[in-house]
Amino acid sequence: MIKHVVCWKLYEEALGKGKQRNAEMIRERLQALSEAIPTMHSVEIGVNSSRASQDNYDVTLLCEFDDFETLKAYQEHPEHQAFVEFVTPLTEHVVNVDFEKA
């Protein structure tokens, strides 16, 4: 099993919307993505709490894939590619980690 972790740090404002609204839109898109691509397992999507440090990243995705081949297929999927095009202009920085779950 492969754990796929992505964290996005958003611009304060992008495309005429504030960080919180953009974070919610990303969450909604990720939820739709998880429903469109059945190889994503155990999907968790989180938006940084307003009570948490604002230095934290703003949105996170944690999900599992059977193996690196299904992760690669997900990354190449047209729905994922459309999400990347959507999220890129909103994102100041992104970090990714893929690891094998013991």
C-alpha cells in the first residue's frame, strides 16, 4: 500500500478570491476527484483550522493506492490533470510525500 500525502500553501488571494474560499474550492474538487477515480483509497482532505497556526499549510490530501503503478495512473488521469491546472494558480508552495505503508 502506498500513502500519498500532498500539502498546499495558498496565496492570500488568487483569481479574485481569498485563501479560505480557495481552500474550500480545492477541498470540493479533491472530493469530486476521489469519487471519479476509484483507485484512490482511504481519502482524507483537510483545510487548516482558523484556530491553528496560520503558518501551517492550508490544505492537505492523504490517500492510499495499491502500488506505485496505480498512483502513477492516478497522476496521469485526465481528471487529476484538470485538478492540477485548477490548483496551480492558487498555490504558493506544494509538498508531496509518497511512501510505502508498512
